[in-house]
Amino acid sequence: MLNISECMKRTIKNKNLEVAEIAKKTGMSKSTIHDLENGTTANPTIKTIARLCEGIEISVDEFLYGEKKGKIQTFFNKFKELEEEEQETLLTMYEGARHAVSERKKKYNIK
């Protein structure tokens, strides 16, 4: 499972960025950036990740995996093209699937 805190730390190091610079480029607060970096916000929304990546001019693939993989960026590009109602429907489906996986892990004691 991806660790957003590790992704943030790696990106900050690789891109030689400061928290204040990221906040300015993304329009997010410094505290939000700190929360992502420190793991306080462990499961940010897709919109938050997309906004972060767009602001620091990095692909989502590169942010999440440290390299460009293509599929995730393609997904985000297509996601941004959807009408807001379609985006909300897709996000609801994602949250439902995420919840189902979490419940299944609990049920079968999977980490």
C-alpha cells in the first residue's frame, strides 16, 4: 500500500522543494502540506493529490511511484475531463470500493 507521507518526503527531496513553496504553488495551506508530509493526513482525496501534483508540476505517477508510469496520469487526465456530477459518482464508487476492501481486511485479519 502506498504511503503518502513517504511520497511527499521523496518528492520534496527529489524536487528540492520547501513546504512554503509547495503551499504557494498549490494554493494549499502550509499546515495541509505538513500534514501530508508527516502522515497526519494519510488518505488524501484524489482531488487533493491531483491539485498537489498540478501545482508542483509533477505527474501523479511520479509522485506516487517516483517514476512516470502513465496509467495513473491518464486516469487523472480523463477524470479532469468529466463533468462534476460524473466525478462525484466516480469518487463515490471509489470510496465504496475502498471501504469494502478495508472491511474485508478486518474480517480476514489482513494487513
